[in-house]
Amino acid sequence: MTEWPFVKEIWSFDELGSTSTVARSMVLSGSGELPFAVWARRQTRGRGQRQNAWWSDEGSLTFTLALDPAAYGLRLDQEPRLALATAVSLIEAVAALGLADPGVGVRWPNDVEIGARKIGGILPERVETEKGDRILIGVGFNVATRTDLAPPAVERMATSLSALQPEPLSPEAVPVFLAAFLRRFPIDLSRLAADDPGLAAEWARLDLLLGRPIRVALGPRTLLGTARGIDPQGALLVDDGREVHQLFGGQVLRDR
């Protein structure tokens, strides 16, 4: 595939430590024409939320998008919603390819899951450069990942798009899925910049925590309550029985 949707260029590698580390170096040095993507067919030191590691193999899609937020009218206050908008695009890519989707959804703030098993993770970050601020969006998505070969801790909590299909997917499905995502992402990016209520309705519809009892780590304390949805500002609403808290940060703890 020589032409890709949305991006001016894709820098592809057979193996990298971290696509976000390479993308960061590129935007800081001013190399690469924005928007661009760094894609690794295998990533060995991928980063998740709070410095967690992201395990991958040759069936995994691991890439980082680099873009200029000003070029798309993206405001600073909208950036915390980038992970949710990206999650919507990833799920829309599944539908666009006609793949089976038995309930893939969003786990606030930055994961894509099904049945409490992670299938994707998103890590946006802002980088200050001499030419202005840049946004990096790191994505890991288990397309044809062999989670049965993963470390035990990963195997217990992860799944792949392939595992949801009547017939397993091959690693050749990875670039096809990347292209489907890149066709959808600029649409949702524009919707985010325009504060389109339809986009907020999508992440609210896809919310996997809605109505569930949850525990949210907020620094030194833990909030216990019931998830009441994701609001248009991207905040998680948690009802502790006394009030509904609007959370823009925090870690939703998993049951052990």
C-alpha cells in the first residue's frame, strides 16, 4: 500500500522499542511532514497509561500519529477527549471492514475492550516544539494478536479482534485495519473540534462502565460508586450515593 488516508507519510519499521518515542524525536527535530504516523510491526517497549507496558506481536497494530492541533482547530480544552474520539474511530473501523463485533466498547478513559478484556489502548500526549505544540496519539490494538502466547498476566486480561471472528485473522489484516482507522479518524477529529454532540453520544453509547459499581483511584484516596456515564466533556460520572462526581482523571481499578 503506497497511499494512506489522512497522513502525509507513514514511517514503518519491522521492530521498535516505542513508536511514540520515535515520533517524539521526529517532531522535536522537525523531521517528517505532518500529519504522519510511525508504525512498528512489532513493538518491544510500548507504553500504556501510567507507564504500564503494552505487549505486542506481529499480529498487533502499534503506531503513533503526530499532528498539529492548530491545523484542525483543536482547542486545548478538547485534548482530554482525544482518547475517546480515537476509541470511537477504532470501533468504527471494525464496522467499516464488516468484521464481527459482539460488543466492543470504550472503557474510560483510554481503553477499548470487550467482556472486560482489553483489545486496545490509546495514549495521547502534547509535545512542545520550536514550531508550536504537537499532539502524539499512541495506539496499540490487538488485530491478529496471539494473546495465548502473551505473558500470563496479559493473557488473562486481553483479547484480540481475531478471537472475535468466525475465522482467525492473519497478520496481513493489520495494515488493512490501520487504513480503515485512518479513513475514519479525520472525520471524528473534525467532530471533536466542532464539539459535535453526535460524537459525545457515540462514546456515551459505547461506555462499558455505565451502571456498574466501580472503584476509582484518585491519588491517595479511592472513590467507590456507580458509573453514570461519560459526559460530553469526556468526564466519567460517578455516583457515590451522596453526589455525582465529574472525574476528568483517575484510574478505574480492575477487580483482581
